Amino acid sequence: MKNLRLEILKALLRVEKGSYSNLLLNSKLENVDDQRDKNLFTEIFYGVIRNKLYLDYIIEHFSKTPLQKMDEEVLMGLRIGVYQLFFLDKIPARAAIFESVEAVKILLPARRKGAVSFTNGVLRNINRNQDRIQLPSKKEDPEKFLSIKYSYPIWLVRRFCKDYGLEKTEMILKAGNRRSEVIYRHNSLKVKRQEFIDLLVEDQIKYENTFLDAFYRLKEVNNPAATRAFKRGAAYIQGTSAGLASLLLDPQADMKVLDLAAAPGGKTSHLADLMNNTGQITALDISQNRLNLVKENLSRLGVENVIIKKADAAQYEDNKKYDRILADLPCSGLGLIASKPEIKWEKDEKVIKKMAELQYNILTNNLDKLKMGGELLYSTCTLTREENQDLIKRILVENKDFKLIDLNKKLKQVSSLNIENRNKYLELLPGEVDSEGFFYALLKKVESD
């Protein structure tokens, strides 16, 4: 690619305006031929998003112009340049600065020549004085130190510190800045396990086992959607924490299952796999576009026992009684920062309150659809008490015909995880396990006293 930094700069500006990083990156990489360029594009693109606050902290120290008064192209060009200077020691400083400035020059109109000179000057000044940069004192202001060092908004650091303490907070922040890995779930509806493994070997894909039996971590795969295993429907890309939800719900053959928020279809198809295409799964989603994606995934994976319905789960009416309900509900997504780093900058505390209320409304609307003795698994991919522990406590107080089932025994049955858990619910923290952050609570319908 002629000017890689230019394309990275344009892509990052689109993320700032709301584009999903993973989808945008995939579309951009389709136009990059050289594998080294693909790797560099990915490294800088995600590196800048993950470390935005830290990069801005450095830029502020060497610029007389406030960040908010800079052209967006200049600020992003500076971030790209600074990221290379501080994180990519294999790229010569001269090249990192020149390519970043060139990208800004191409994007800005000719009348903004001063901005280009400014970008060049700031980057050269930073490069000469890297040893002068000091972080806030960890001892005097630990929350600000963690916020700058790991590049998380201060409100989120304070929230994590309050709920988990300083040591666990640093563990969570550090894990959230690691590159996310590609996990394949073997889909037995299409091919048997050995044939799936043979397909990986034929494509020379290195893999390793995870804490879930049918889930494999891929090593050095260029395009996980282009392999023979994926194209044949033998594999679905799904994180281990997400995969654990269906296993904890433990659906049996011929059961009736309700999936309250099915898109994009990962957990729905996993349930179908565990049920060997027997019984019936009713899969809901509020968005037709997202349901189209569910249909596409279910078709590729050979799923035949699912009825898809466009519905708002908070208002859904249904006279059926279900053996199992999967309530993997919309949330603030703070457990997925490793794979979607822009979450750090898009979310705020108002979103948490809004999501908690939505989750409450969905649960209370659907509890009566469970058979006596039936089970509902509530799960989220976030790390807030309002959306997790506090919500479940509220549901149990208001619904005496439900009890919380201890997940510790089930966890040992379906995974190789060895977690000290004193609670009946389960919380997976990034860094504590090699996976995304998730919360699970299993509710059973019983005769009320």
C-alpha cells in the first residue's frame, strides 16, 4: 500500500465518528496485499485506539495548542506518530515521523500548511525528549496513574477501584489492553471433531486448547473467515466466556428454549449444537438487520431447530412455557475492551444505568415463560454491579418463585477453570482468566413459599 499511515489515519477518524473497529479493520485489510503491511496496519490501528489517553497525555506535554483546538487530522496524525515512537521500536523514528506527517499533509487542504509544520515540529520535539515524560505518581494519585498508564477514562478506573480494589483493577486494565485472540468453536452439526481438526491441519493452522472442550485458540491465522473449516460451517468464531453461557444453561435434547437476544447467533447456534438439532429454540431480536445475520450464521452452521422472531424482548408476549431461557442481554460491554477497545471512549456512567433498567424490564417480562423447574441463565459481557449482582438481587427479592443456583459445580463439569468463587453466581475478570470479562447467574423456577 502506497501510504499505509494515510489509510490508518482515515480509518481511525471513522472510528472516532462511531464505526466499529473490528468491522472497519476487516474491510480495510481486504485492500492490503502484503502480510507485513496487514500486521502493521492492525498494530497501529488498535494500538492508537487502546492507548489514546496515554498518547494525548504525551502530546499535551509538548504542544502549546490544546488538543481540542487541533484539526482532527493533526491530532490523529500525532497519535499515530507518537504510538510508533513509543511502542514500535523496529520502526526508525525518522520514518515514523515522516510517514505520519505525510498522511496529515495529504488529508489537509493546501491552506493548512501551518498545521503540517506543527505536526512535524511536535513529533520531532517528542522524539528528542522522550526521557522527560513522567506519569502521575502511583503513590500520591493511584487512580490517575492507572488512568494514564493504561489509557482508561478516569471514571471507569475509579469504578473498578471501588468494586475490585487497586490490584485487581490494574490486572483488569492490563488485560484489556492485550490483543484479543481468535477462538474457533467446533460445530458438530456439520463435521465430527477429528474432521474439524484435519481441516485445521490441512490449512496449516496452529491451534491450542482452551478451558472449554470444543474451543480452540488459533495461532497466526491471517483471515479466520477464509479457512476451510469456517467455510464448511465446521467452525464459529466465539470467545470462550461467551461460549460458557450455553454450557452453563445446559440444554437437553428435545427441550423448548427461548433466546431473548439472539443476534448475531453465536449462542443460539451453540445451543442447537448442544441439543443436536432436536427440540425447538425460539430466537428473538429487535433488529431485522441483526436477525438477517442470525439467519446467515444458522444456515452456514446447519442449524435446523430454530424459529426466528423479530421482537422487543422487553414487550414480547408468548403463551408457551420453556424448559430453558437464555438471557444474554444487551449491556455496557466493559468486559470486551480487549476485542473492542473503542468501548473505553464511547461508554459513560449514564449507559450503565440505562442498560440496567433495560435488563430489568426484559427479565421481568419473561420470567413467567419458564416452566416449573425450568432454568434461566442471565449473562452479560460487562463488569458493573448495577447490571450484574445488584440486578439479580433485585429480581430475587421481587420474585419469590425463583432461586439462585450455585454455578460452581456446573463450572467444573463444563470447563477446566479452577476459580475460587464464594458466590453462587459467577464473574470472570479479564486477567484472572484468559478470556473476556463476563457475568453469569442461573435462576430456577420453584414453588413459592
